[in-house]
Amino acid sequence: ERMGKLTNFQQKIIIQEGDTDFAANYSSTEYRWAASNEFSPTPFYLYGSKLAMVIFEDDNVSVLIIDEPKITESYRTIFNSAWARAKTPPLNIKGVQA
């Protein structure tokens, strides 16, 4: 609810092609589909100079946060390249905003 009120951020989320679980449905959120052979189930988040990697295990969740601008910028470049290759999901899928 609190994130839905924020206007000073943008979310770009890459999910696996065919996935229709658009959990973050804010006006600042945009989704793209990555081909299954380019998709990794280990998410990472970029915010400012920080990179966060999340590892989900059966009975544990680990979060690794790296505050190193050079590493973060490298991941940002990788993400932007993947974003450019990813497909925009059809607008008629529930949860995707036009």
C-alpha cells in the first residue's frame, strides 16, 4: 500500500516468458518477459549504488547486499541489455497495465 503511493521510483521487472504473476501492480512498474533460456530464478535488485541478490531455499531466504557502485553499474548494464531483448507481455493479460 505504501509503495503504491510513491511517485519517485520506477520498477522494471523481468519475469520468465508466460508467467502471469504480476505481483507488483503499481503505476511505476513495468514488466517484460525473458525467454526461458535467458531467465534465472535468482532475482537481483538494483537501487542506487546497491545490488541485492536473493537466494530462496526450501527453509531459508538469504539476501546478499553489495554497496559497490562499479559492481552495481555492471549489473545495471547486464539488466538493461536483458530488458532490451525481453518481450513486452500482451496488454490483455490480467495485471498488466496499459
